[in-house]
Amino acid sequence: MTEEIIFDAQDYLTIENEGIRKRIIDLDSLIKRHSMDEIISFLKSYLGEKNKALKNLILMDKTQRRVDETVIAMFRIHMAIKLLEDGKEVKAFELSQQRAKESRTIHKRYSSRHHRSRSRKNRSHDEKNRSARYPTQRAA
């Protein structure tokens, strides 16, 4: 996972209100202690909790400012999750491409040996095409 992706995800998880920057979740401290899979799992569970809270807020009063704040937080958390998952997939894709490239170089090394065995001529064959006299006979 590149630092650029982590910084972009942290930007999604940071809200600026009247000149004050507030972090919904601090990714820097999470990254030091947990793996990326654990962080993504935590973000998904936190998003689920926000969803439940939003349902309760809407049932009580749809005009509350907290409804707007919860929707904003949910959107930002969702975008951070997508960014981290895509970054993880890009890393996995790059790793698979690298492994495929390495396996191609190994294959090229041994491919010449296989090619020679297929193109070697049979010394006991005079290279004439013969056809069978009768359909039930096999050609030599």
C-alpha cells in the first residue's frame, strides 16, 4: 500500500468545518498497530454502526443537523474503504504481473530445449509421404 493512497484515504476521513479540521478516524495510528485487512474490516463495521445511527436519527427527527453530519461521515468512510480496497487490489495485481513476468523468463530459458526435441528429424525416415494401398492398411 503506497503512502499516497493512505494520505488520500485520510483526506476522505478528515472533515473541515469553519477552519477546524476534525478526523473521523485517524488512519496513521491504526496503520502502526494493525494490518490493512483489519483496518478495512474496522471501517466497514464502523460504517454499519453509522448506518444504524442514521436510521435511528431519521426515525426521531429528519431535520436534525446530526443527520447531515452522519450522512457526510458515512460517505467519507465509504470512499476511504473503496480507496483502500482498490489500492490493495492494485498492489495484488502488480505483484501477480511481476510473478507472471518472472515465470515467463524462466519459461523462456527452458523453451529452447523443448523446441529442439520437437523439430529434430527422424534419421531412419526418408521423408517420403506414402499412402496405403488399401484403406485398411496403414502407411509406413
